[in-house]
Amino acid sequence: MNHEAIDFRGAGASANRGRNLRLPVPSAIPRLLAVLLPLAAHAIVLAAEPVAASNILDLQDSRQVTTVSIGGAGARGSARLSNLNPRINRWYVLALDWEGKEGTVYFHLENPAPLHQTLLLDRDMQRGLLVRTDLDEFACELWSARSAEQLEQARRSGLSYAPLCDGRFFLRNQSTGYRTTRELVTEFLRDRVWGGEKIIGIVKDRLARDAHLESSSARPTAAQIAESARGPLPALMDAAQSGLRPLPAGLGIELDAPTRGGVAFGRWYAVKAAPGVYISVMQAGLSAQSLLAGYRDRVKPLDSVESGAIAYLAAFDLADHRLGFEVGTDHPRVGWSERSLPQVRDSELRGPDGFDSITPLVATGIVNPLHVSRTLATFTGGFKRSHGAFRYGELSQKQRGSHYGWVQNGVVFSSLQPGLATLLVRDTGKVEMLTWQAGDERTFAGIVHARQNGVPIIESLAASGDAVPGSLVGNWGAGNWSGSAEGEQRTVRGGVCLQESEAGRFLIYGYFSSVTPSAMARVFQAYQCGYAMLLDMNALEHTYLALYRVEDSAIRVQHLVKGMEEVDRTVRGVSVPRFIGYPDNRDFFYVLKRQENEP
């Protein structure tokens, strides 16, 4: 086949990015160094500032772009295909231009088999794309000599993922993400009503702060529960706290063990018919006294409410599961956060990366239907962009306000910022949690998904093996923990941590019914997590986690907390879960059962 030349930077790349310096003949080098060294020092200073892009495609440094002429005697034009990250090989953008027609038409394509097939443009193929697999090639006609009728038909299908070329790849279509009544009212107040943010704060801090509080005052008995030989490490607790307590009424997931006699807080219980998934119940005040007495310079003392507030935790064995990430139809956005300070904003830029729209990309807010049959769980992602930047502290003065970054399918939506807590997935399938540092961009090529959300709750393990709380856990402003201006931080919160031991690597999601970051830190310390971070907060829809099981060709849904079922929609009397049953406006993670021979 005769292919066009490939531009690895792509049309529209900024002129000041990716330039190569051509050195002169050796005899001229000494003279030139005297000129270049001062310039190099200046360039290093400039490199510390984020690079601005004209659009989201311009932000993809490794994208591969191919252009060919299309059409015939009746109409001529050009087709441009961009593989946005060839190493990940999942997302493409097809751009069609026709002579005599105004504007470029874009189509966002998804490759469901990135390890085994690639999409190509070829000058011999005037009306579509080639799909090259490990074994063969398929020609896919997508447009006629005058219009992109097949593509437009897929766009009008109403499907978030419209199949093309007999299902070999998909067109991603924009849809309206579902919002709960609470979210609709909140966004109306925030966007349309003067002083609306203050009204939201009053409701959140004074009326709804403990709306989801669960507590337990039952005294422990002497009974002991045997630990699972394969499950995660149990929580560190004093011996006097290790007995049975009644199973909290709010738990919505069925355990694979009798619980009439109660459960041992801090221990893990296998989930029924879900190998590699475990549930635990905990209270921050039950953590070992040695933990509660430590790191007082970082963690604030717990009040009586959050000490007894119930926390539900779900652990996923990463040997059995893979983690995915999907951006919501509306959130998080890519413009400036209202929290970023005026002095760090560049008035010539529409957002911290230079743009305020993800066009021509499409955010579907729903799992690809090809993955639904092996989707085991979903849970809500992080803050919206409106709160996803710093107003106080050192990070507010850096990187244009240190807006939280995220990556989906190898494509950067918002640049990952140094100093921020980051949950990421590499192309090997490995899940990592870390504080992103300057220079980590050298390892970016292998990142499939990433989501930043503030600063760490647990930042490392000490040489002793103790989990070390983040340095800003007790600092409301500099940590951007949200809450009220008076520093009232106790509310329902969700977070995630990574636990590693001889038993394996476990991703642990935690739902906390009414706590501050300090109480979250004590719980994650107790579970010996090497890293932990906040996700979202303030409502059940923002701290949502659901498990799925196929029974009799129907999907059975179990929620970590029973009240979360109210977030799902009901259609003709049947509950339809968010994230896999209909598009949602919020970003989320999904857990897949690992397939055989899958990395």
C-alpha cells in the first residue's frame, strides 16, 4: 500500500514547541556556547511554566497525523487522521474538509482492540479507512464523493458509541449526562444566582453536613474472626477493639459469610460471587492508639462525631482486575477554575492549558458497551474543575494555580501538575498512586489513564512500615480540602488508597459517612496503605460505588451504601445504574475483570 508521509507533531502544533537545534561545525562551537549558555539558562526558567496549547489536539505531543486527498471530479477535499497517542492506540480524530464547504467536520473514533488493530488513511482509499489487524486488513467505506453520509448516520444514531465497519471501531457521540435534582439546583445557584455559592455553602455546612452520618456505639465482645488468607491486610487496632459489632444497616453489598452474630470492624470479608473483592467496616476512633497518637503535627485531633462515623471500604485485588477511567459528559471541565487567583491567570488564555473546550473530542460519560459484561464496579471520580485548583498556599502560586489534571486513553485533557496526588494506570495494566513530580513527564508515554485530586492523605510508608499522612492533611486552605470558609470540613467523603503486601496489591475505595481529612488519614493508616487521596465529597452521588453481577441475563446492582441506589434511574420499573446504563455528567472509574493473557 502507498501511504502518505506522517507528521508526528500534527497540524496546528505550536511553533515554539519541539524545535531541534542544529549545531554548527565544531570550530564554531566555542564561540556559540558563549551566546547559547545564557539563553539556555533563560529557557530553563521558561520551561517551569506550563506550555499553552491552542486546542486539546495541540496538547498531544506524540500524536501521529496522516493526510490524504479525497473525492473525485464532482467534489474534492482532504481527510486527516490523527492517532492521538500511537503507543496507547485507542483514540483517533478524523477531520474532513471539502472544497466549497465551510469548516472542517470532525469525528472522534475509538479503537476497542488497541493491541491488535490500527486505523489508517491511505491515498488509494478515497472513501474511508483501513483497519489493519494482526492477520488482515479491512477497507471501511465511511463517506461518498460528496459527503460523510455514513459517518453522519452514525452520529444521528443516538448511541454514545455508534459501531462502524461492522463494529470494528466506534464513533463517540455527545449526549446529555444525567444529573440528580440536587446537582441541577446546585449548578443553577452557582451559575445563575448572584451569591449562589454562599447559599450552597450554608446548605452544605449547616444543614447537610451530617446528613449521611452512621455511627456505632456497641461494645465489642471477646469473639474473634479468622482473617482471610488471601485478602488485604486488616486494620491495625488494639486487642480490646477486635471483637464483634452489629453489621451496620447501611451496607448494601452481600458478604460471602454469615453476619447474624456481627462483624469484626477492621477485618475483610469476601463479597458473594465476586472473587477478589472484599468489604470492611471501620471507625477512625478504633485505629490503634499508637496511630492516633502519631503525626500530630500533620493530623488534627478527631472529634467525637468523626471518631465514631462509619466507614465502608471495598478492596479490589489488582491481580484479578483492571482499572479504567471515563470523563463525564460535562465534568471535569478544562477552563479556569473559579478558585485560581487572578494574578496566576494569563488573560490571553481560555484555560490553564490554553483552551476551555475539549472539541473535537467527545466525552461520553458511560462505559463502552463492549466492556459492560466484564465491568465489576464503578465509583465516582474527583472534583469538578470549579473546585479543582488552589486558592491558598504554595500550590496556588504555582503552575497557574495547580489545576487538577487528568488523562483518558492516553490523551491529556488537562496537564498533570507537580505536587498533586495522582491515581494512574499504565499500559502494562499496573495501577499506581503517587505525588506527581517535575520530570515525571518522561514516563508519560505509557500512561493510559490518570486523575489528580488535591494533595495526598497518605504520602508514603516509613522505614518502620507505618503509613505517613500527607503534610497538608490538617491544613484546610493549603490542602484545598473543601468545606466552609470557617474550616468546617466534616462531611461525607470518598477516597482511595493502595495497599501492598505479600498477599498482593489491593486498590481500596473508602466511603466515610461524616469525617474530615484527618479521620480519613487515620483509617487509611490503620489499613497500612502506602498512598491515599481524596476523590469527591458532600453527597451520595459524589461518593458513589456500585458492584455489578450478571444473573439470568440481567445486571444485578449492589451499592456500597444502600442510599446510593437513589442516584440510579428507574425506567419502566427497572433500576438502571449510572455509568453503565446511561451517560453521567461526572467522571468515574470502572473496575474490569481481568481477561486471560491481558497485561
